[in-house]
Amino acid sequence: MTNGLICDAMDAAVRLWYPKPGLIFHSDIGSQYASRAFRRHLRRYRMTQSMSAKGNCYDIAAAESFFATLKRELVGGDVYRTRADARCTDRVHRGVLQPPTNARLARLHDAR
């Protein structure tokens, strides 16, 4: 992954989720997450960076397992010919992982 890809993903996530200042962003110690460009992005959005200790892969294992399952079940072995095709699938993912709205929370509450 490149720094640009990570920063673009952060921008997209912020536009979708509107995180509050002080959010803790936890990742492994990949060089893209330690880059100046990415740390500048975190400061811009007033996020706090948290990284795994070297050799400690277990603290983020649950999240990685979840996203691996999501990718396997929603994308499968699909190969995209263009970025536009991939973006269509990305919209499906966002529909699955959309932030809760008041109406959605009310429906979840009423379902109980």
C-alpha cells in the first residue's frame, strides 16, 4: 500500500463517518502508517495514533479477521477491469457498513 492510498482511504472514511476529534486510530507498524503524510492527515482530523508493538500481531487480529471475512464474502474472487467497477462494489460495502442513523437505530430498537 502506498501513502497516497492510505491518505485517500482516511479522507473517504472521514467523509462517510464524521468522526469526533480525539478518535484513536490503531494500526500495525507499517511504514505507510508511520509516514509524515499519514501523520499529518491524523493531525488534520485531530485523531490520536496508536500502533501495535513490534511483534505483537494479536491486538488487531479481530479487526483483520472481520475485514478478511467481509472481503471474502462480498467480493469473493471478483476481478475488476476498471476502478469504476471496483467503486460500485465499494458502494455496496458502504451500504453494509454504513454509520447508524437515527431512523436505523429506531428500527433496530423496535425490532427487539
